[in-house]
Amino acid sequence: MSDLLTVAAVQMNVAFQDKAQNLARIEDRLREAARHGAQLVVFPECAVTGYCFENVQEAQAMAEPIPGPVTQRLEAMCRDTETFAVIGMIEADGPRVFNVCVLVGPHGLLGIYRKIHLPHLGLDNFATPGDRPFQVWQAGSLKLGMNICYDVSFPESSRVMALAGAELIVLPTNWPPGAGCVACYTVNTRAMENHVYYLAANRVGEERGFRFIGQSRICEPNGATLVTADESSETILYAEIDPAIARNKHLVRVPGKHEIDRFADRRPEFYGPIVTPRHK
């Protein structure tokens, strides 16, 4: 990868419980994005399987160990297109299922993120909460952090990855009605407060009575929207990013008169209450 990277967010419909059809769609869009010069392509949450499961047995039937047949197919796609991709799927680990996204590149499987924050909705009613720390992965020259959907509502998620060096955070998501403010404001806020690029790839269409609201977007480190999608169309968003901009947390607006540093200006000695154990 060169210093400037083209990244893509795929906003697509998903066929519920039909891996073969979804993998064919993923491959088609991955190839299209690669033809447009994308080096990293991000797909929605549960893009391989759909999301609106009604019991754990349904979810288990769609889950797979990682590595497994799905990731092997994704590895072949990325090898053929010489791209990196982030794709949502369901992981089987014994009787447990995890809502995950995988990072795959031209040379194979690079990373797995298990969703940590689970809402009372769809697959997440039956999934096991993620049990691994937030992490930053190397995708070529890019340092990449991964969250899934509801994770974006917890600012600590992005902050941990930004402190670990993430230059871009990606968010495969399945936003339903009610999440419009998250799409319009929260993604931009996470980019701004951490001075990182942020990419959210949502789905469209309906599944078991739930409509998904699209509005995928890519934001730059100052929080501005680089590109966004509408609420219903299948599309691919593209943006060129410069990781060096995200690495520089010292922002000089008027030298000596108006300067801020997103990390050096923190006062963590006063943040203790945000890491106290939860109470229900």
C-alpha cells in the first residue's frame, strides 16, 4: 500500500440464512471495489448469514469455526483481488456463538474481533459477549481497529484502539430504525474525539420485520463526513485516506495561540468512574 489508501464501505442487502448467496454477493462487490482501486473493503455486520435469529439453534446452524470454510472462501477472494476485507459473520466455538468480523488479506486471515457490547436484538440475544481485548491489526501499511454496531455507542471502545495506534476504525453494523442519530452523529464524534478515520458499513433491506436504515459513511479525523449513503440503496462508498493525518494528534490551528493535542491533553487520573464495575 502507498501512503494514500482507497477504502470502501459496502452498503448491501443480505439474504437471511443463505451463506451461498451472500458469499456470491460479497465476492461480486469485492471485485467491483477492487476494480475501483479500493485496497480495503468493509462489509456489514453478519453479511454472511443475516442477523434476525429467533433462537440459539438457528444461530448455531449458521455459525462456523474460524478458520473454516467461509474464511477459506474469503481468503481466496482477497488473494485473487489483492485486497484486504472486513466481513461480518457468526463464529462457532463449541456450543457458544460469537458475533464477529474477520480481517482477511491477500495472504490469509489476519484478525478476528468478537463483539463486546451486545444489545437486546437479533443474534445478540443469543451470542456470547466478546471475551478478547480490543486490538489493532496491521493491514498492509494501515493500522486498523474493528468494532461492531452497538460498540460505537461506548466511547471507550474507540479510545482504547486509538491509544493503541489505530489510524482507521471500521464498524460493520446492522442499524435498525432508532439508530439514525448514531449514524448521523456518533460515527463522526468517534472520529473527531480520537482524531482517526472512521468507516461504518451498514446494510439495507428487511429481515423478519426489521428494516435496516443504511446511511453508511466514512469520516475524516476532524469529524467531517467524507462520503455517506442514503437509507435504502445498495451502493459502495469510496474515500481516499492519509494515515499520517490520523497519526498526528497535535493540531496547530494558530501557532502558539490555538493548539490542541487529542491525547496529550487527556487527564486520565480523573477518569476512574468510567472503568468501575457495572451494576445491573
